[in-house]
Amino acid sequence: GLSDAQVWAANGSNEVMMQILQAFGGPGRTALSFAPTYSMYPEYARNTHTRWVQGVRREDFTVDPQHARELIAAEQPDVVFLTSPNNPTGTALDPALITEMLNLTTGIVVVDEAYAEFRRDEPPTALALLAEHPRLIVTRTMSKAFALAGARIGYAAAHEAVIDALRIVRLPYHLSAVTQATGLAALQHRDELLAKVDDLRVERDQLASWLSARGYRVADSDANFVFFGHFPDRHKVWQGLLDAGVLIRETGPDGWLRVSVGTPAEMQAFRTALQEVDPR
């Protein structure tokens, strides 16, 4: 288990990411990740004057170990961001790749597990690597599986010395008493708040199969959304769905769309609208 000294809470995992780059990034330092991935990482780098380097993923949105080795050797990053499951594709990382990245770099490795509760096969979380890797930071959020996006509660788990470094750069009194009370109440009612996760997994996998059967390319997802394509004009499809009362995300590489998984009724509304907007 983790001690209190190994956990750091903040106003969403976004604030945790900013604090990581305030502590370990900055002028003359480099942060690195593999696109497509979470669109805010380069914004955090910009805001902290950290040089940003972006590798690329394979066509199936997995990370090529050889490409990662070459990029890390060439750039010698101070911070590496690895997202598992990835946003916006939903792709989970092989735990062996995370271990290799930790062994390749002398910098901080951040494993962003914002969507970890939705993983299909429960692969080992990167938390299991903390004891052997003092430069590892694992970040989580209560915005997804706990459905508490408005509460703004995120947290990091890391070595005590890393947590101390985050404390140095945080604003005074950064986490309100109300936010702390909300997080504690959520943990006390964890079973109730996470009760829908299994249902969402089932809906996600059914949706992915339905989209594949209709001829779409579908990224292998371990998150609470499905990334699918490929569209000659994705904005036209997005707008058509919006006009039909269905809002999804126009994000990631051109030609792809991301649909979050909801209730069976919501997913049926999406299927109906998509068939009308993009008949196949």
C-alpha cells in the first residue's frame, strides 16, 4: 500500500500535471509524449516554459518501443508523459513498455491513469511499480469513474521526495476544505459511485463491435469512450450528429471522432443518428 506521504491531491489531475512541470520542467528542460494523446500536455509545457517534444504513435495508436527508445535517447527528456488508457484513443499501454521507459530515462516518468477504472482486463496499474522506481509518478482523477468532474479532485502517487517537490511549487491553501470533504465522502461511498463502471464497459464493447460491423475503424479502447473513423469530412458528421441532438467529440487526428459511453438509451440515440448522418 501507499503511505500518506506518497499521495498528493490537487484541483483535478490538471493541476497535478502543472505542478509536475513547475517542479521538474521549466526553462532549459524538456517534456515528451507520444501523439495523439491528451491535448493539454503541450499547454502545460508552454505555461511552464518547458520545451515540448512529441513522438508519434503507430496506426493502431500503440507506442512503438523502438521509436520510443530512439526519441528518448535523442532528446534526453526531463519528464515523459505516458497515458494509459490513452486520451483520445482509449489505448492501454503494455506495462513492460512503462518499465522500459523508466529504465531508459534519468528523468521523471508520469503515467496518467485518468481512465484506469475502465480497463477491460484489469492489467497491472503502474502503482505496482512505485516501490522499485522512485522517479515514477502515477496520476489519477475522480472526474471519470467517480463522475465528479465538477468537484475537481485529482491526485498523484509517487516517492515521498517527489511529493515534497510538488508541495514546494503548489499555491498556498490550494485545496479547499469543501473539495477535501467531497473527496473523502466519495471514497466512503466508493462502491456506489463505481457501480456503473461494469455497465459502461459492456456498453463500450458493444458499441465498438457495432461500429466495426458497420465498416468503421475502431481503436481498441480501455476507457469510457470509443474512438472511430475514418471520415473524409469528420466535421460534417459531427455537425450532423449535433443537429440530431447528439454531441460527441471532434478531437484527435483528422478523420476521427470520439464518442463517450452513456446509458443504453443514449447509445441507441447515437446509433440512430449516426445511421442517418453517415449511412453505410
